[in-house]
Amino acid sequence: MSLLDIYLLDAPILREVTRPVAAVTDELRRLAADMFETMYAAKGIGLAAPQVGRRERLFVVDVEGAKHALINPEILIAEGAEVGEEGCLSIPDVYGDVERATRVVMRALDLEGKTVEIDAKDLLARCLQHELDHLNGKLFIDYLSLLKRRAAVAKYRKAHGEERPLTKKVVPGEAAAHHHRDEEL
Ligand code: K1U
Ligand code: ZN
């Protein structure tokens, strides 16, 4: 297995709509394994294919032990609404409040090519919606008010300098920046 580079806010691939997976192959299973390894090393709870420079409709999540690799996912049911804090491994150190459905039922293929349905609430439901958005070229900052989105992008640009790289290497064990709620946008 290997750690993959994570694509950052300025990378155009993050704004592309991904392509449905036609067949679940060993190559796709290897990609999912690398994505899990990368997600754990980056201390995330989810990671979508475009975040590692790939165009497949695939993401991985592990929220409180609910671990899934989901291919060609679709939402069958979305219920309720709650505002909650989100971050994104492609926009380090930027956080914001986003309204999402509190419960979603998602249908997808698993790594064996079997159809699965996941009935998710709370943080898992939020994470599934965030990851599905990645497959459609959408980022959590798109839900913020214009003012807060501008502040988020400005904060990111200030932190990452004039010549911002499009990718970053994940360093296992690297401490994530400490985040206080009062630093929120
Ligand atoms: O897709 C990603 O960029 C991963 C992202 C997933 C996510 C986090 C929070 C809400 C919805 C989706 C992360 O894992 S960001 C890092 C993280 O673990 C985290 C950040 C804020 C709140 C909770 C978790
Ligand atoms: Zn994200």
C-alpha cells in the first residue's frame, strides 16, 4: 500500500464531476486501500477519489468504526436538517458550519461489486454527503455565505503563500493544527 498525495483547493480536478465506475477491479481495490491508508495518516474521517487526483466515483469513510468504500453512490432518502461543523483535507485549517440532512440512505457498490444500502445518521450522514459532493465537484465552502467563503479562501491563501502547491504529501503522525470553535468563519 502507499500514501497518496492530497490535492488542494486550487487543483482543478476538485471541481470536476467524476465518472461512474464500470467494473470493480483489483486496481480499484488497490486504490481504495491506498485511500484508506492516506485518510488515516491525514487523520480524516473520509476521502474522495478527486482528492487524490482520480476521476472514479469512489470514496472511503471511517466514522466511529463505520468503515466503507463506496462506488457509484447515490442518495435514496435524505431527511431532516442540521447545521454542523465541517473541515476538508483539501482545504487544511479551514472550518465552517454547513446545513446537511441528518439522515441519509445511500446505495452504492462495495469493493466486491455488491449493491449495499447504508442508513446513516449524524456525523456519518454528514460525512457521506460531504464525500458525495466531492464526486460532483462541490466543496463545503460552496455552502457558506459569499462573505464567509471569501474569508475561507483568503485564510487558505494566506496560510499557503503566493505560489500555492496543488498537492501536498501526507506525513504520518504530523500533528493537525489545533482548532478552536472561535477560529471558525
Ligand atoms: O473529505 C474530506 O475532506 C475529509 C473530511 C470529511 C468530513 C469532515 C467533517 C465533516 C464532514 C466530512 C475530514 O475528515 S476533515 C478532518 C476531520 O476529521 C474533521 C474535521 C471537522 C469535524 C470533524 C472531523
Ligand atoms: Zn472534503
